[in-house]
Amino acid sequence: MDGKNHMGKKALALKECLDDAGVILKNEYAISLLMFKLKMINIELEQKYARAVVRNIDSRIKSYDSILKKLQRKSYDISYAAAVEKLNDIAGIRAVCFFVDDVYEIAEYLKNQGDLILLKEKDYIREPKKNGYQSLHLIMQVPFFDREKCTYIKIEVQLRTAIMDSWAELDNQLCYKKDFLNTAYVEEELKEYSALVVKMDKQMLHLRRQIKECKSKK
């Protein structure tokens, strides 16, 4: 009983920290800065290529329940300090592009921003997850200046194509049904569909380049 009470107190302390107005504001600041940078990059690339590059950009701050479950699942200490140190996706942004080469170009633009620090890069496009998930993840650090002190806020940036995003959304919708079906069969089907996503992305990129080549010859 004492153990449960102790865990309950730690979970409550975690929630109080996450609900703190200053903590929320810092995460919102990191998101707004990255959103601004992505929008500026998009404008620059649209002017450069005379076509649409980013379909949409959205963001989220991970909920208390999700953070608590992830800390428990990974056997981390239930504390705000552990969440900040161990978790990379408390604050997150997703930018959906039309073509896979745009994903990598936007990533390079972000990595070359002088005020941002790249902590980690996970390329699930070249090496998809076992279930077929594809996306490029950048864990960035955003500087936050409070009086004379500078701290860094982690934020996860997910970059993917529209086709990859559709696959991920459908996978998420199907996840809750896996327990009622043959899980191995469902996973194999999803991996097969993921391979089709790769093929379609490559074909669409090839078609775009062919169209551009035809236009240049006129």
C-alpha cells in the first residue's frame, strides 16, 4: 500500500509540474519557433521551385497520461526531471510534404539553423520500423532565454510525405483492432502496404521530374 501511495504522490507531482504555466509556455514557445522556421523554409522552397512543398504543419504537446504511460513502459523514474531528460517528444511538430526529396531538403534547412541544436536523427524512411512506419525524425533543442539564463527545450520534428502520413493515420486507426485479429497477419499486411507507399512515393517523384524535364524543353 505504501508503495502505491508513493507512486501516486510521484505521479501527482509530475502532473503538477506539467501543468505549471511556465512549463507549458516554454513548450509552446519551442513549438511556435519551429513552426515559424518551417513556414519560412516552405516559403523559400516554394519560391525556389515554383510549386507547393509542404501540405500542412501541425503540432502537439504530449498529455500527462501519455507521458506517465511512457515513463512506466520504459521503467523510468516517475518525475518531471526524468520526463525532460529521457523523453524526446514532449513537444512535437509534424510537417507533411508532397515529395520525399522535399523531406530531406527541409531537414537540411533545419539542421543548418544556427540557433538550433540537433540531438538525434532517426531516418525511418530509409530504414522503416518493423510495422512499416516511415518518417524522418529530428530531435532538436530550442534555446529559451529567461533573464540572463539560457536553457534548451527538446522538440521532436517529424517530416514525412502525404502518402506516408496517410499510411500512419490508417495504421493508428487499425491499432485498437489488432487484439481481436491475427496480429501477425495484420502486421504483415501493413508492411506490405508500406512497401506500396515507398513505391508510390518513388513513382510520383519520378513523374514530377519527368514533367519538369518536358517543361524545360519547351
